[in-house]
Amino acid sequence: MWCINHLEWCVTDIECTERLLESHFGYRVIAERVNELVVQRLLALGDTRLLLTQRRAGPSEKQRRQDTIKGYPTLFCCRYSHCRDSVFNVVLSVSDFEAVVQRLRSSDRILVDSSQDVFKYVIIKAPCENVIHVIMEQRFRDSLPGFHPIKKERMESIHSVDNEAVVDPYIDHVTYVVPKGESLKVIDWYTKYLGMKRFFVQPNELESKGVEINDHVGLRLMVGEWLTSWSCREVGVRDPNTKSSSVMLVLAEPLEENSNSHVQKFLNNNDGPGIQHVGLAVRSKISNVVSKMIKNGCNFQKPPPTYYQLPSKIIEIKQSGEDLDTFSKLGLLIDSEADIEKETSQNSNEKNFDKFLIQIFTKPLFKEDTFFIEVLQRKGARGFGSGNIAALAESIILYNKEIEETQIS
């Protein structure tokens, strides 16, 4: 069994980042560790855990050795000094820890092997540059080894912001951006060493190419998933009524180097590959959740108004049982999928689009214009909104035409 224990962020200003996550999303600090080397805080919201790490000073060799012995390892995204904020560590807990470590020893990617200590873990360099994994035998939800739980009095003083939290989110997927041609290599590595299973987003997806989106986008998506023992369908769709199911890893790469696609811009701004965004899925009605987040001050990317004039989107919103005006006001996107099983059972050429993905993206959370968070709700859909990307491109073209016509008149 695999699960993401937490995601680690390396930040310049831990207080500022904590306030943002607290006020916009509703995260709460539940444990912390402070020493000469680092300030760290573990945040919780629903089934998700985030670890914020801020470097205090450059470590001496003695400090590094002592800190490693004390518990959860102290890690940074940059080796000697902080150069940019990033989400760099996907921490996994596994039930078959010994077997996993045995496989990893032949991968030449183990940086630290503490698999024989009381607190058993290994640190590995991911096949995607600027990303690492701490792989642990045990799952930690309320604290981490070497951390101190936040006392009630201190928690009340820290959490002074009066806001409404996002209701019980869970991590749906983590997206890496990699250079052109690298996705298959990354997927193959996770398949071989970490037991990941390839996830096909579309029924006609080619194994060698994934999903290609050419028009105005220049993006290729490939998806893998960590299956847990609670999963009962290989398509990897989460059950919204359970807290434990599959977590998917998405690989995005530009189709052309030196393009203006958002994935290429990420590679430029991040000085290479890395974690571009995390998808937080919600179990309750997403329009209510996003309304609360906007009220709390969260800034989202919004499509041009012409997106909600596209006939296909008007139909999808109506068929999903949602409200067009609400979607337009909040900036929500929708993508539909055909029910393949229903098509097959009915032996019909008519597609039944009754599975939907509703999503919205925050504006970048770091000044480098790299990492952001996606908030989403799945209504049976298994994809990642590839149809939305084409629709957005179409709506932007229409919007630009409207502006040009207005200027001419």
C-alpha cells in the first residue's frame, strides 16, 4: 500500500506562506520543529498534510549529522543557500517497506539509507530533477519524529485568522513538468522501482505518446498512479466517500522546445523540471468551496467570458446539474467524458457524456511564477481536463476577436 504522507515546501518566508495557506485554504499548524538550522511546521487540512521548511543558516557537517539522527531528516530544495521557493519533496509511506528499499538499492538513486534505524526511511532522488522522495515505513498524521505538537494555547494564538476552511480535501494528483521527450523515462522508472501502474486518460491514448494537445497549447500529458489496497478499479478514479484511494502522478511536457506554452514557461522559471501543481479534490459541492475560498482572499485564474458562451460548455454545465451563471461568476471550468462502459453495453455509436471534471486553478503561489494549486471535483471523470485546454484556447481566440471588433467599431 502506498500513500502520500505529506508534501514538503521549501520557502523563504515561512510565516507568510503559512498565513496564505491558512487564510485562503483553511490549513492549520499541528506540529513544529525549530533549531539552529531550520524552522519547520506541519500543516493539516482534511486528509492532506503540508510541511513548510525555512532554512535559518547554512549547516555545518556536525549539524547535518546530529540533525539526521534526531528524527525526520532536514532537507532543502537548494544545497547551499535558498534560491527560490518550491514544492520539492513527495513523502511516501509504504506497507512493503523492505521490498521497496531492496528494489531501490539497484536504482543508484538512494541519497540516504536509514532503513535499519528505529525511524525507518530512505531518501531518494526522483527521476524528475528538483524532486526527491522520503520513503517511510510508518505513516505519520499528527506529527513527525523530532517535531513537537502545537499546544492548544499556542494554536489559538497562531490561528487568529477568522476564515472558513475548504471542506475535507484530499490529494488527487501531483503534476511534474519535464523537458520534451522525458515523460516515458520518468513513468518507466516509477513503474520499475515504485510499483506504479500506467494510467490511460483516454481510451484511444497511445502508450508511446500519451494525450497530445496541439492547438495553441503545446502540451503532452502522461499519467501514472500509485494503487493502494483500497482501489477496486484500475482506472484510478477516487471514491469520494472514502479517504484512501489512488493518488495519481501526472507528467506534462512541452511538444516543442522554446515554445510559449505554460509548461515551457515553468521549465524556464523553475530552472528546470519540478512539481508544477497539486490537485486538491473536494467531496462537497465545488462551487460552495470555491466561493468560501474567494471570500477568504484566494486568487484564481479565470477564463475569458467567451468560455461560457461556447455551446459545448453550456451543454456540459447543464448536463452536470450545475448553474451556468455560478460557473461564470467563479471562473469554474468543466470537462466531460464519455461513459465507455455504457457505450459498450448499449452497443451504440452514440456517446454518453455523463462523467464530468470540474476544476479551477489558483494564481501562482510563489513569486517565481511556478507552483500553483488546482481545486477540483470529480463526477465520475478520470481525466485531467484536456478538453478544457482546447476550449480555453478557442475561447481566448473568440475573446481577442471581440476586442478587435470593438476597437474597429
